[in-house]
Amino acid sequence: MKKSFTNIGLCIVCFIVFLLSCKKETAPVKTVLLNKVYRNGLLANQYFYDAQKRPYRMNRYSVSQGQSSFVGYQLYLYNNNGQIGEVDYFDKGNEIQQVLTLVYGVNGELTRLNDGGQNGDLLVYYTFQYNADETLSKFEIKSGATNKVISEGIFSYKENKKLSKLIRNGSKNGNFVLFDSTTYSTGKTLPANWNYFEMLPVIGLLTSNRLFFDMTLESSFSYKASVTPEKNTYSFANKVYNSGGYLISQRIGLKTEYIGPIVTTNDEMSYEYTEL
């Protein structure tokens, strides 16, 4: 009899433990996302996210006059596969200025990017080619009116698939001539959960989205071919990371050698994050 009561008691204890385990809820996993970007202490960009933790809007601010002034925003629209299918650029008066349409291949790779103007006209479009390791090897920019190639870009990488060089050539009298050449030294990669943004090499083409690219760089040098060549040397120093390994500040220096004296500027960048 004693044994039977012991067994019954054990069953009751197990049942209570089971009930308590059912009531205990697992805390949802938080995702760290970039929220605000400051340039020299002034708000320059702010991102907003949907319930699926994807960016749906980015506000842009001018900081050139010593104050942060709202100048426009861009909206991110998604296709049925959850990829960015369109980016719409608006000015501060809600007038559309530019529409980018992204087209993907069967394996999810970006194959074409249409650049449209205010009236929906196709101004130019990009086509993309890839290496065997799925890194971007080349792009061509073609006229929306004639489909003729206007310019091209050729990418080179280090053994770890990090971008090391971009050469851009322009079409002149039926031949390609060097427009500019840029070398990159990259450091930490962006978090994997930020892969919803335009591919990193493409960000280098679309300067309004460059800030993510700049977060990964250690240095960069560009040579622009012309009668008087222009040289731009970028440095990315004083990088500070938070306890989670996210960049919270850095200094971006630019030395420009062109006509006249050398011009040097420094921007103090800082980054704020949100958890969703």
C-alpha cells in the first residue's frame, strides 16, 4: 500500500510539473535592426519596419546647413517571395521622384534593376551577371529608350568573397573607356538578418543606400579618369561596437585630390538600433 501511495504521489507531482511547463511561455527572439543614423550629431536617416521585421520606409534628412531637415523618404515594397521588388523615392512634398524595380531569377538572384523617373518612364536599367560562387561579377547599364549599353562595371573579390575592386567603364564612340576604378578594404560583414537590403555591390551604385556599405569598410580609394584625374581616399576609423557586436560609431574621412588644393573632410557617424 505504501508503494502505491508513493507512485500516486509521484504521478501527481509529474502532472503538476507538466501543467506548469504548459503555462510557461517562451520569450520571442528579438531581432536587432538599424533605426537611426547620425552624421556629425545630426539625424541623417531613419528606418521603419513592418511586423515581419522588414524595412518599409526610410526617411532622409539634409544635414548640410548645420541642422537636420527632412528632405524626403523612400518606401520598400516586397514581392511574393519576400524580396524587395520596388523602391519608391519621394520628396518632402510626397511627390514621387524615382522608382526602382527589382527583378529576380529562379534562384533568387537579382537579374535586373529598372530605374524609372517621375512619370514612370524607364530611364535606364541594370542587368547583372554572377560568378560560379554566386558573387556579382558584372553589371551593364542600358538605355531604356534604345537598349544600348551605356556603361559597365566589373567586380573583383578576395578569396573570402569580400569585394576588393570595382572598375566602371563608359561607352565612347562604340568603345568602352575607363570611367573610374575603386578599391575596397572591408572589415566586419553586416548581420545576416539584414539581407533584405539591396545587395552590397549594388549599394555602391545607388549612393542613397551607401550607408550600409560604409559600415563594412576599413578603407577605400577611387580614381576617376579625366583630363585632370580625380582621386578620392576614404578612411573609416575610430570604430566602436556595442556589446552585441554592432557598430555604434565611426569617423569617415575623405581626402580629395583634384584641381586646386587637396580637400580633406571628416564626418562623425553614429548608429542607433531597435529590437523587434
